[in-house]
Amino acid sequence: MSFPRDVFEFLTAASVAHARWDYEVSMNIVRNRRKLLMLFILLPILSVMLVEAAEIGRTASASGKPWWLWPLALFIVTFVLGILAVLGGVGGGVLFVPIVGGFFPFHLDFVRGAGLLVALSGALAAGPGLLKRNLASLRLAMPLALIASSAAIVGAMIGLALPTNIVQILLGATIIFIVIVMASAKKSDFPDIAQPDSLSQTLGIMGIYREESLGKDVEWSVHRTPQALVLFIFIGIMAGMFGLGAGWANVPVLNLVMGAPLKISVATSKFLLSITDASAAWIYLNEGAVLPIIAVPSIVGIMLGSIVGVKILAKARPRAIKWVVIGLLLFAGSRALLKGLGIWE
Amino acid sequence: MVEGRIAEEQAAYANILNIGMYLGLLALIVTFMVYVSGMLQSFVPVEELPKYWGMKAKDYVHALNAPTGWRWVAMIGKGDYLNFIGIAFLAGLTILCYLAILPILIRKKDTSYVVIAVFEVIVLLLAASGILKAGGH
């Protein structure tokens, strides 16, 4: 009809499409296992690409070459990370902080500030579609988000106050822990809920969604809500302290602790990040820890990389990429740990 | 698709997030292009940034007397701080979404979620206010 309406409908359709791939990619990867051969082939190639791209900028600053080589190098790296994030089923932030923090000369404060904005932008982009498809549940997210976003403020303040080497060590240890969670955590498509807990019943946390694979509507409810709320304190603190998206922790808590179906857990986790990371991002912004020259190319690079990643995924399903991502995280986590300990400067 | 079953407040939240997210990303890209094109003078010239971006944020602020909190608003005429319009908009979008669903929750007499939404707005406003500062050095 009118142009504004056409634009609105286009944006809505785009948002739903974005959410669909974001969710389906995550679901696809979450179930994947091995094929280590691809890991051995791809990991060295990708590692070399990342290090070489970072080296472009390093050389630029050392030799007085044009300043724009730096954001260009960052754009290339984040573009690759965007592809990997989609194929590996992880958030961009969790890859961004250890890799950019480990191989670029930016201070970790600015990297974490940019990392939060990367995770926030991805979550904001996916949020509308996930909510409209009833996969992300606002009712489930709101109480958890209140706890996590409050804790993320504390985490951000701690992270900015701690000495850099301590943050590096803690970041390295956390990334290695994430690797263990990614490699070993079990998932449950439809967890058994014997009895929803009284808090979730009082809050009316329940829902229904269309399960296409079964061709029917699935009703869901949750239990152990108080325990999950406690866990979200820790998740929020870590998200704020390290500037990581926290999907790697959100999903297991929603799925395995609370018993939400896997689809609901993945989608609600993604949406939750838009609230958790917003509160932490404000702290970094107000403390002067956001540099547009780092943040904006990273956001655009990761988003464009994600789009390419989806196209690759539509043609092939390189499942071993999950192990490439795990390998990269292990590499970057070890680098952060050793950098913090002063062993690998 | 089960859009028909979506709660009213969830649909309202999604619609505002949808429009706001695109506006924020558009602002981010446009202001960054203005920044790197050099159309506006920057507070820190881009050529000089490599001298400073290896510093801890606190040291960067001290070395350049860079604005903290909301003092950047007074500097949006500078190319680098112009970018903060999009960044702050994206970071503040969640507050707008919560404020939009509050009347719906109140009308539905959903008291517990009204309380949760009010507290969430307070938490986000507190974070955005700049009152909370990281201590230590």
C-alpha cells in the first residue's frame, strides 16, 4: 500500500528470516558431533587467516602505513568470525573477545566494549523474529533478564576495575571452560517436567509453540526457577566482566536446569542477550571503553560474515565446523591465559 | 507459525525492537561513514588512534581528557562521537521496549510482570545514567 507500510513489512519479513536461520543454525549445530578430519584441515587455515589479517594492522601501525588498514584488518577477521559463528552455532561475542583481544593491539577494555556491542547487535537483530515466532518467550526471559542484567552491571564494573593481566587470566580460564561445556554438554529436545515449580506457576511461565519436525504444537513449562535465577547471577557477572555473549551458559541453564524445550531455550537465550548485554554495554560506554573505530567494523563484519555463513550452510552442512570453533576457542583461550600470566606476550 | 497465540505484550515488544534495531544499525553505519570520510573533524584524529587504543580505558580517558558518562552528547559534532548516537540508541532500545509493554501489562493487571518490568527499566536507566562507576585502577 504505502511506502512506509511496505518498508515495515519488508523489515518484519527480514527479521523473521534472520531469526529463522539464527535459530535453525543453532539447532543444527547443537546436535552435531565429530568428523575431526575437517578440523585438522580447516583449523590451521583459519588460524593463519586470522593471524595474517591481524598482522596487516600490526605492520600498519609499526610502519606508519595508512590508519585504515587497522579497521580493514578487523573487518576481515570479524567477517571470518561471523562465518564461523554461524557455522559453529555460537554467538559472535564469544569468539570476538578472545581472538581480537589476543591478536590485535587494542586494549582488552576496548575489545570487551566492542564485544558486548557485537553480541548486543546480533541479539537485537534476531530478537523480533524469535519473539514473533513464539520461540523466544518474553515471559520466561523477563525474570531471568532482570537478574542477569543487574549482575552484568556488577560484572562490567569489576572487569573494568581489575588489572588487565587478571582479566586476561580469568578470560582465558573462562574460554577454556566454555570449550569444555561446548564439547561435553548434553542437550534435551523435550525435557521431562514432572511438576512445574511454584514460582514459575505464579509467574505463569509456560507456553506453546509449533514443532515443525513433529507437525504439532508443543506445550511447555519449566521447573527449578529459583535455582536458575541464582545461576543467572553468575552468568550476568561473566557476561559483563568479559564482554562475552552468554548463550553458551544461557542455553544449558534454560534447557537442562529449567527444562525448557531446546528450541525455546536457544531462542530465549538469544533474546536474553539483548537485555543482559545492554546493561553491561552502558557501563563500558560511560567509562569511555567504547571506540567506534573498533566497534563499528566489528559489528558490520560479524553481521556480513553471518549472512555468508548462512549461505554456505544452505549449500553444505560442514558439521565439523563446531570442532573448528572449539579448536579456535581453545587456541584463543590459551593465548589469553598465557598472555595474562606473562608467558606469551 | 503460531503468531496468533503470541501475547499482546510480546508482539508489541517485537514490533518496537524490529523497527528500532534497523534504525540503530542504519545510524551506526551512516555515522561511521561520516566519521571515516573525515567530513567532520574528530576529537581524536583517526591517524593518531593507534597511539591510544592500547591503553586501558581509564588511562585513555585521562590522557585525552575524553568524555565519560553522557558528556559525549556535547561532542556529537565531532566525527568520532557522532557514532555514539547509533551505539547509545541500540543500547537504550530495550528500555523503550519495556516502557512500551508496561501499559499493556498494567491493563492486564499482570502485577508481577509490571513489577519486573519497572525494576528492569530502573536497572537499565541506572546503567545508562553514568552514576555507576568502575572503581580501582
